[in-house]
Amino acid sequence: MRRARLFRTSLGPADAPVLLLVHGWGGDGREWSPHAEALAGRFRVVVPDLRGHGRSEVPTTGNTPVEMADDLAALLGSLRTGPVIAVGHSMGGQVVNLLAVRHARAVRSVIALDPAHGAHGAEAEGIPARLARYRRHGSRAAAEFAADAFGPGAPAGLRTAHVRTMLGTPDHAIAQAYAGMYTDPGAVGVRPHSEAYLRRRTRPALTVWTSAEAAAWERSTLHIPGSRVDHWPGTGHYLHEEQVERTIRLIAAFR
């Protein structure tokens, strides 16, 4: 498949270690703006919009995490970054893990924040119905997810900003990305498939979960020296924006 043309921005010294910041489903790179500014003194910070999202190309088909990971590999190759610290939130967490498995030489380490893998139980059982809604209603249905994904301490305006960005994402990209995460052949979002692909990851990884159960599950799957799993209770799904300074410190400390 032809690689999508990705919009991206870059901050920081050209010769510094490269930090790749990847947004999630129905988002765009603007959510990383405070992190990029704070970290640009010690990193070259590359912030893309994934295919089908933001200001990047919106293909008719193929708006899936696997294709997004391959797009990022092509982007990093064109920028001659060398191995990067790849940070991703939600679907972006799945994308950077796929990048680390499919293009290991492009990745130095992975930081995944509330990633879109490990679905099980009621969450997994509800996937077909949610996908049907996304195929029928697109971004309007996805915006309902975004509206309910924040903790009580979320900064004012954050919920509205994400709902607006979600509503601006093309309907077919919303549905294709969700199917690519969970139901397409080879999708890795449901727990047994997640375990299989996480075991293929050879790079050090830090995963942060808002769910204690998910954190305990992923700890049991990790066998990579230097990797760890953290649990941040009391925050919503968009933890990197609800706790910006904590996230910046986390990224700066994990190499």
C-alpha cells in the first residue's frame, strides 16, 4: 500500500535524541503541544498527525493502526532520525508498539499511555456493537466516547476540544481505525492477540494504565529487561493531558 502523506511538526535540536509523540483515535498532534515545548530542550520532538486524522492525508481505505505504523516508519526513514523514543496514547499506544514490532530498528524504546490493547470481558464483548455504531454514525458516535473519557479533575475545555477534534475526523477513518484496532484480520486489540504481539516486542517499554486490572495483566506478559508497567489511578483516559507535568517528567526519565 502507498504510504500516506503525513503532516508533522518538529521542535528541538537536530542532533538531539528523537522523541516521537503519537496521538490517539480521532485526535491529532495538537494534544502534544505542551509536552513538545517542554521537552524540546533535550529532544528533537517529532509530532505527526496519523493517516485519516488532523492535517494528514485521508485515504479512502487502510486507515488502520498497522498502516499507521508503517507510515511512521517511512516518515522516520525520510527524516533520518535513527532509533526513536516512541510515545503513543490510546490507539497511538497500539501504533507505537506495532512500530516497535514491525520496524524494530526504528525504535529505541516505547512509552504507551492507556494503550488500545488488552480488551477483554465486557469491553471485548461490546466491540461488535460499537463498531456497528461507528460504521453507521461515524464521528458523532465516537464523540460520545470522547465526552465520557475524562476524569473529574480534567482541565477546563479539554473535553470540548477533544469532542470537536473527534467530530472533525472523517467518518470512514473513525470506523476503519476502530476495526483495525479490534476486528480486522491480524488486529491486536483483544487480549489474546495483544499478548501474542507484546511478546514479540524486543525494545524496552513503559506502559501506563488508568486501570489497576490492566496494569496487573500487562505486568504478567512482560519479559523484557528494562521494561515496566505503571498505574495512575484517579485520572481519565486522556491522562497525558489531564496530568501534563507528570507525563513530561515520565517521558524525560524513561530512555
